[in-house]
Amino acid sequence: MNEIKKIWRARKWMKSNEPFLYAWHAHVGYVHDLFDEFEHGATVRDVAKNRGMNELLLTRWAEVGVAIGHLKKEKDGTIRSKKNMVESMSKSSDQDVGVLLKEMMELHIPILLSYSDLLIGDDYASYKDDDYAGTVAATSSFIERFAFPKVYQWLQKVDAKSVVDFGAGYAGYLSRIGAKEENMRLVGIEKNRQVCLDAESHIPYRLKSSIDLYPEDMMSWKWDGERFDVAMMNNLLYYFAPDERSHLFQKASEVTNDHGSLIIISPLHESDHGHAFSAAFNSFMSAHSNLHQLPTSTEMIEMAARAGFGLKHMKPIVKEGAWYCLTFQKAS
Ligand SMILES: C[S@@+](CC[C@H](N)C(=O)[O-])C[C@H]1O[C@@H](n2cnc3c(N)ncnc32)[C@H](O)[C@@H]1O
């Protein structure tokens, strides 16, 4: 009886790992454009030859794809990608979400796999900003679609005419604001030079002249004295150690008008929702020497208060990810 129980447990753990196959298979296909290669049906041999790939390993990848339903094997032996895989994992598709797998498989999973070594060592991993800033800026923008209505609602409420975005990434929020409000003054501060350059291709052509994106580090940014109605810092706080964060709040206070506001979109630690996700995200962050724990709402409310902002709203945006939008305003 005990032996059966043990085998049953082993089976349960084996099965719990099965979903990993889907992400692994999609990630390999995304990175090497394999769903495009097989879009109209092709033999593994031809694709391996054309792309200079290892035919045996490509055969194995295709077998997994057929088994889990990402690919279909035709009667003549050719392999064809399922339509939804081409849509979601082809870099040329406007429905492409492969960058999310890139972040997960190349950043998060390797760190979680090295966790047991990190746990007993003295060192932390180092987040390589130059390699992944673009990936992270792109994945953050998935939250935009859900967060923007809350941001825009607040901008309308306070009749905002100018916004500065700290850590603006590809200037997604500024672009969405610009698309709705023609005469808004829109400024972004983004530390990563390459992200700033790449933002050019993300900002819609007609908005290019209305968004000023500066390649500056928030820690050394020399403010020229311009005052804004609203400051934003979205998905930024975990780049700063807890004792550095107050600098950002002070900066937001300094650059905003007397009744100015601060909007923060961030995953939260110890919030009411999404504990599994935020705990895993936090493990990933804390495993790095140059990334830091997720903020808690209490921490933000206290820091904002010290900078003169009072909390107005705190609403979940993506509950399973513990993502919230917090809005603060200076006391009248
Ligand atoms: C996770 S992305 C978020 C982008 C955007 N705010 C969003 O929510 O979609 C964070 C961005 O902040 C930038 N960043 C990190 N530290 C910064 C700093 N000290 N000064 C300015 N930007 C910074 C990163 O390069 C990155 O593009």
C-alpha cells in the first residue's frame, strides 16, 4: 500500500511539470521563428537544412509540438504550425506575445533554478540590464491595456495638462495619453539608452513631436524646474532598494504642482490578491543584487506621505498578478 502511495505521489509531481512543456516548446519556436517556418507545412529535414539546425533536435522539438498540439503532422509527413501558434509566437504577428516567454524562460526560470545554490552562497545574481531592458519594457506594456483606463480617468478628474513619466520604457502610457489629449505636455525619463532609441518605433508617428523622452537616470536626473500636473512611476520601484525609493517620491513631489498627483502602477507584496505570483516575482527580484523586493502598499503610502502626497485610490488592475494602481495627490 505504501509503495503505491509513493508511486502515486511521484506521478503527481511528474504531471505537475507537464505544463512546463508548453512554455518550453513555444519559447524555442518563438526564438528561432519556427512557427513561421512551419506555417504553410514543411519537412523537418528542409527546415533544418535551410536554417543550419541540428535535424535530430529539431525532429524532437517537432514531436513534442505535435504531442501537445502546437503543431500538426500531415498525412504526407510534413509538419504544420497551428494557426494560433503562428499568431501568438511569430515576431511578425500583431498578436505576438512571445516576448513574455522570453522573459519567463530566459530571466525568471534560470534564476529560480539557481535558487538552491544562491540560498547557501554569499552571492546574488546580477540582472543584465543591457541584455533584457527591451524585453522587460515590452512585457510591462501588456499591463498598460488594463491600467490605462484608471490612469486616464484620474487625468481627466484633475484636468491634467502635463505628465512626467519616471522609467517610461517605450513610452506606452505617454503614447496612450497623447492619442486622447492633443495638447498635453508629455515627458518621459528612461535610463536605458537603447530602450529610448527603440521607443521611437513604438511611439505612433503623429505623436513623435509631442513626447519628449530623455535618456536619464532618475538618481542623477537634473531637473530644469518645469512643473507637471502629474508624475507617474509605473513598474519602477523594484529597480530601487527600499532605502532609495524615498528619493523617487521626493523627486515626484519636487516636479509636480501644488495640487499635483502621483500615479504608481506596480505589483505589490503582501496585497489582497495574487499571492502566488507576487511571492514568486519577489523571489526572482530578491535573488538579484541589482533588483529589489516588491513594494508594499504601506511602504508606498508612508513614503508618499513624507513627500506630501495623500492616497486617493488604490485599485487592483490584474488581480492574479497582484498588480495595482495607486493614485496620490498633494494635500490642498
Ligand atoms: C519594467 S519597465 C516599465 C516601463 C513602463 N513604465 C511601463 O510600466 O510599461 C521599467 C523601466 O524603468 C527603467 N529604469 C530603471 N531604473 C531607472 C532609473 N534609475 N532611471 C530611469 N529609468 C529607469 C528601465 O530601464 C525600464 O525601461
